Amino acid sequence: MDFWQALDQIADLEFDKVEFWMDEEGSLKPSEVVANQDDFLLQLRDKTRLSPIAITLAQDVGEDVFEELCRIAKTLRVTQIVVPSSPVGTPFNSEIDRLKTLVDMAAIQGIRVGLRTQAQSLSGDAHTAVELCQSVKKLGIAFDPSYFLDERIEETVVDLVAPHTLHVHLRDSTQDKLQVQVGLGHIDYSRLVSQLERQRYNRALSVEILPGVGDIENRPLEMRKLRMLVDSLL
């Protein structure tokens, strides 16, 4: 399934907004979008009524590509770009410098940068993610609760990251499996939404079903189930 077919399927599932996942190994490559941005924007207007709300980058891109993506985001009225954190072991100050550069470039176009929380990266530790936000003015967090199901931190992590959170990714997970069928995991959506509301979070809750995990034929059903579940809590 290519990018445009995916948009059709998302619309068929009664979503009205979409987050763009850009991956150099996927069907929507940031380098190709930047190289053919006029054509991309024209096709987007012609082929879908879905409203883009965020751009998420699967991997770090060069500064030239990132700068152009910020311009594209502004044209699309997208207010945030989500970027990956550097791997564990990267010097903290080096990560601060990298993120400051991205935040400054994005700010020129009125775009916010969210740091995706992910295992085996600096942001895989919630305290480190918050410290990065405190060190880089206007940096936010794209929070993925699936990586924080350890009972020792599960109840406190949302209150820790929520004041800095710009975006939330949702799927169902267990501590051992990053993605399982909706209803078979350990994500307490009701508690999560309540905690976010308590911190006055009023941005997107984005359904993120990972490719290559689970039966591809059941993916639309899982997306619909999660959308209906989240809608029932809002």
C-alpha cells in the first residue's frame, strides 16, 4: 500500500485528521517530498480531505531537508514536527546542540518541535526527555506511553512529561510487546486521558499502529477500535 492508498483507507475509517510518518525506507520519503514539494502539495489537495496535524520523522534528516520540511509544514498549517532522539550513549550536550538547531530552524516558520519518546534513545528515559526540554527552550515531547509500562514509573510518568507534551502516540501494548490487539494490552486509556486533562493537555491523541507488527488484514479494525475507544473517553 502506498501513501495515497493509506490516506484513502484512513478516510474510510472515519478519521478526519492525519499525521504524516516520513521514513527514508517507507513510502513517504522526506528527501523525495522536499525534492518534489510542489507536486506533493498539489496531489495532497486533489486526493484527500484529511487535515494533516503533524509530521513525524522516522530518522534524523539533514538540516537542509528539515528546513524545507518546516516550510512545507507551514504551507499545510501543520504546527509541529516530531523528531527522533539520539541513541543512548550520545553526549547530553551534543543532543542539546542538535535539538537547539532544529528548534531554531522550525521557529522561523512558526513550527514547534516535539521529541519522540522511544526505547534505546535518550528520550527513552522520561526524566532525560524532560531535562532536554528544560535545556532547549520551546522543545516539547511527543509522548508514547507504550514505552513506560514499568509498574515502578507507570503512574507518575504522565504527570512528569505532560507539562512538556505537544503530541501523544497511542496503541495498545504490554511491557513485553510494543503492540498487541486493542483490549489485550496494559494501556489504561481512561487513566491516561484523565491525567492529560488534569495537566490541561488539549492537543492531538494520534493512533499509531506500527507496520510489520501483527496481521496486516486486521490493521484497519485495530485502528477503528482505538479511534472509537479514544472518542468515547473525550
